[in-house]
Amino acid sequence: MVCFSFNEMKTKKNLIGLGLGQIISLVSTFIAFTASEIARKGINAPTSQSLLGYLSLAIVYGGIMLYRRPAIKVKWYNYLLLAYVDVEANFLVVKAFQNTSMTSVMLLDCWAIPCVLILTRVFLKTKYRMMKISGVVICILGVVMVIFSDVHAGDRAGGSNPVKGDLLVIAGATLYAVSNVSEEFLVKNADMIELLAFLGLFGAIIAAIQISIFERGVLKAVHWSTEAILLYLGVALALFLFYSLITVLIKNNGATMFNLSLLTSDMWAVLIRTFGYHEKVDWLYFLAFATTAIGLIIYSMKEKDEEEERRGEVLVSGERKLFDEEDGESLRSSLIVAIT
């Protein structure tokens, strides 16, 4: 029988994970609002916004690596593949907004969560018990409430090509899942500084190539006012914080916790619109926020049988060590007797 207690959640690791997840969610919300302001100015160059973020990672963490001069723990081409997946995931999801509705993007972006669950189970051998699966389901239920709230409020817009946009979101969400799980593997088996340095370096190179092909004409036509420059710098700083913090969260709590935490970014956006811009929102938004928060808390709980299993493994390991020591002592005694 699976049991749990609220006391099991009160560990430093889980509390830090919950708090850090919401800080990342707020940073993600800031990135979305800043990107929307850039779009309002008629600057349709999504990859160029990511470029400065990748450059900042390369400069800061690359500088730390050059100072420390550590041995590289992972082959460089692994980071190249990760950077390519990450850049294209950002590009596809931003591109989807031009073809389908905000509601569809919000709903289909949740596709990353089951993808992460499957990938971590298959490749990282992560075990998910009923409590964590229940937390995931409740979190997704909260996002579905947001979707119904949008429909109820009449905010749904069809988009120019909904089918194409939906496919772009699904593809982008799948790539996000691959990127997050790869980051979880690398950050747990390599080094966080190394990961961020190479992600920034290769991400900047790939983004620069993509900009030269698809966005060069758009950037040439832009009137670079002080406000536009500040918006780009704001996105760069936010992306630097975003990538820096998610590596800590993924290392300590896993890629699934990261993706579940991002679900609240839509709720934070609603609260900002309500109290910052004094816009009216449907009451279902607040219920959705509470539901998603409850799902995150449930996911962070430790089940008692899981803890007992871990303690059992420690006990067995200790017994084996004791037996090995006893066997070694017996062998030494036998050798001494034989020599004498």
C-alpha cells in the first residue's frame, strides 16, 4: 500500500526545488512578455532573441572554464547535438504562434511532460510511483482549466494555419523534452559549468547561422531604438538566468519537475495582467493556479514505501560491507595461521 506524509515533503531538497521552480517560471513569464513587446514593434526574428542569451552563457561559463582549465568530461559533439535541439525547439514554438492560437500552443506544449516521463524512464531508468504520476495528472488538469477559461472568455483565435501551427508546437515540445532529459543526464554525469559553457558556445554558433539564413533581412530593416535594444538585453539577461537556474533544478529534482514548474508560467502571466495591467480574467484561472500548485506539491512528496525501499537498500549495502569485512578478516587470520 502506498502511503505518504506531509512531513516527507519537508526536506531541504524538495523545498528548494519548489521555490526554484517558481523562480524559473517567473523568469519564463518575463521572457514571454518581453518577447511579445519585441513582436509588437514588428521585429519578427525569434532566433536573434536567443542569440544574445547563448552568447552570455558562452562568455561567463566559458570564461570560468578557461580560468579553471578542467578536463572535458563529455565529448564535444554531444553538446553540439544538445545545442542544435535546444535552438530548434525555441524556434519551432515561437514560429507556431504565427500559425495557431495561444490556446492551442498552451495546450499542446504540455506534450513535453509525457515525453519527458517516457524518455527519463527509458534512458535514465527513473522510476515514477503513483504519487508522482498523480501530481503530473493534477498539474496538467490545471493547465486544461486555463484552456477552458480562454474558451469561456472568448479569447481563442484560430490563427492563419492551425494545423501547421499545432504540428510545430508538438515538434517543438518533443525537442524540449529531448533537450531537458539530455541536460539531466549531462548535468548529473558531467559538470554544470561545462554544460552551460558548451551549450552557450554551440547554441550561439547555430543561432548565428540560422539568423544569417532566415532573419538577416528582418534585422536589417529594424529601427534600433533605445527601447528595442533594452528589450533585447532584457531577454538576454533573462535567458542567462533561465538556463543557469534550470541546470540546478534538473540536477537536484529532475527534468519532470522542471517541466511541471513551467506550467505555472501561464498562471503568473494572468496574475501580472490582473494586478499589473488591471485586466479582467476568468475566475477559472485562479482555480487552475491552485490546482497546478497542488499538483507540484504532490509530485514533490516522498512516498513512504519509496523511502523504506531506499533505507532497505542502504541496510543491505551495509550488511554486505560488514560481511565482506568479516570474510576479509577470516581470510587474513587463515593466512597468518598457515604461515606460522
